[in-house]
Amino acid sequence: MHKAFHQGILIIERLEDNGHEAYFVGGSVRDTLMNRIIGDIDIATSATPKEIQAIFPKTIDVGAEHGTIIVVTSEQESYEVTTFRTDGTYTDNRHPDTVTFVKSLEEDLKRRDFTMNAIAMTKNGKILDPFYGESDIKKSVIRTVGKATERFKEDALRMLRAVRFSSQLSFSVETDTLLGIQKDQALLEMVSVERKTMEMEKLLKGQGVKNALELLVTTGLHSFLPHLEEKGNHLREIATLPIYKLQSRSALWTLLVIVLEVDEVGCFLNSWKLPKKVTKAVQENLKVIEEVKLRGWGKEVIYRSGLEQSLEAQQVLNVLGWDKQGMSVHIHKIYNSLPIHSLKDIVFDGNDLINIAGEKRGKWIAMLYQDLELALIHEETQNERAALKEWVCNWLQKYDQNY
């Protein structure tokens, strides 16, 4: 068994020693069967939350009422351990109103979303698969456990998750599951924007993104995502681009804003509940890209943007097909050749300027610094005290004449 499961095996053995059943479940089992990189490892058990807490010395209660306890094994590792359960009604189409703890693994697996995620594995690697999820994995098919409409009415996010998985795994969506999405698409309105954003970002980074975006449009799910209801053709256009080249959230959303031809950028980004840091970076990227499209990569734009943002903007341009060979190397070269990379690099400070000018602080200092930055960037003077003093004196003389 993969070494990632070793600490989890110890948890299962501890639960078994105390008279309980315990198994690995969910994504880690699916990814094991597919030889994919294993992410979070979850464990399902017949032990109740109180019993779990009594067995392990260090636990975190993240949802005992729903059966979930985190068992901490070290500073670096922890495992989500959840009691076998069945779910009650879902009046909000997202979360069960009540849960009932049960002693049956199959009853627990029965409540899960897709057959590929309803597979359990013993500590010895034996697969327990009552809903034929392994067969669906081999067929590259996403199928709900039981009736699709029942699963989607329980949790409407599952519809978007189906499309996201189709992108990540390059799987097709089974016919009845697909029909269920088309029938219940409007339920997606009930899902929080934050969860939609998370799924959308994962979808866009998947290897099967082209077919997934087509699926998003043909099922009508895109109509229940912020400001995408009239953007079906634009989403299809995005599907033709090499999005995998983008390395950050802000680069991804910059691309979306451009291809979707968004007018009110701030409103669009806020509607997706993105962090302010991401929103700001997107808006800065757009300014840089507009400048580069007009004037190309010059010293001023690279200085103002900084190396990291310049390279990110170029990544977006590459994906859009506006790149030139070796442009990233060119940006690095220009950036490294700059005499300064920020105001902090200038060997003169405000006090030096005041001493030379013999005046109090005022708006003239900011104006001088703006001109001084440009003079240094274009090598009209040198960043050493004697040269800067001469340049400042000349600037002040012209300033006095004009003001």
C-alpha cells in the first residue's frame, strides 16, 4: 500500500483494537485505483464521535454533530475520521438537516455522491465496492450513487462537482447523471458563491477542461454562475486556450475577464467573492496588459509592475496567443538591468532633498521623486549621491522657474 496511508493504518488499527470497524474512503481510494497523486486521506468508522475522542489523545472537533472528528497524529499530519451515517432531509439542497449514526459501511457509502467516491479500502488494501465504482473508473464514467435527481436534490453542488471531475479526470458523465443535471440545474442557485468559485477554479485547471466547459454550457449550469448566463460562446472560446500554462489564481481570472469581455471588472470579480488580493492583482494585470499591447515591454512598465507581475501578465498574453518567443527572458533581462527596482533603492531620501532645497515638505517632493525615478530608469543620471545632488539642483531650478 502507498506510504501515504501508513499513519492512517495506525488509526484504523487503533479503532479496530477498540472493537470498531474502520476503512479508508473517498478520494484517496479513488486516486489509489487510478494511480494518481493522493490528497487528503479520510477514514470512516463505526465508532461514534465520543468514542473516537476517547480513543485518541489529540483530536479536533470540527463537526461532531455530523460525525466528523480530526485525529492529529503529528504536527504535520492529521486525518478526518467520520462515523458511518445516513443523512436526513436536505431542505436547503446543500446540507442534511439531521444525520443518523449507523453501524453499516454500505449504508454510509450509499449516501455519497458518485460511485467512484463510494469505494472503501481496508488497512490491507482490500477494496469494498458495493456500487461498482471501480468498474466506472475503468470505464472513465462519472455516475451518481442511486438516482441522480435524489443525489442532486440532497446537494446541488454535486452537479457542478460532476463537471469539475470530468475536467480533472477526463471522464465522461453517464447519461442518467447528465439528464439529472439538465433537469435540476436551477438548484445550483441555492449553492454559495464561494463553493461555486472553488469548483470553477478546479474545473478550469483540469486536463479535460475543453469537454468540461462544453458540458457546463450544454447542461445549462453556466447560467447559474455569476455573470456567465450570456457567456456560453465565450466559455467555449476559453476551452480552446492552453489554460494549464497559468500558474496563479489572479492570472486565471485575468484571462477570464479578457476572454469573457467583462465591462465592469470590479463588479464581476466581487460577484465571485474573490479575495481582495486576487481582485487587485487582476486589475493590475489588466492595466499592464493594456500598456504592453499599446507600447510593448519597456523599462517603465516593468519597473512599475515589478518582475513577478510582469511575468504573470506575460503568462496571460502567452495563453491568448499574443506572445513573442523568449519574451519572459527579455522581461528578466530588462528588469535586471534597471538601476533601481523601487524608491527604496534610491540613495537619497526625503531629508536629503529638503536639506538641498532648504524648504519644508510639500507636494513638490512627490513630483521630484516621480521625475527622479524616470531619470534613473532611463539612465539620465546615476544612483550615487554626487550625481543625484546635481540632478536635484537642476530639477529644483526648473521647478522654481515654472512655479
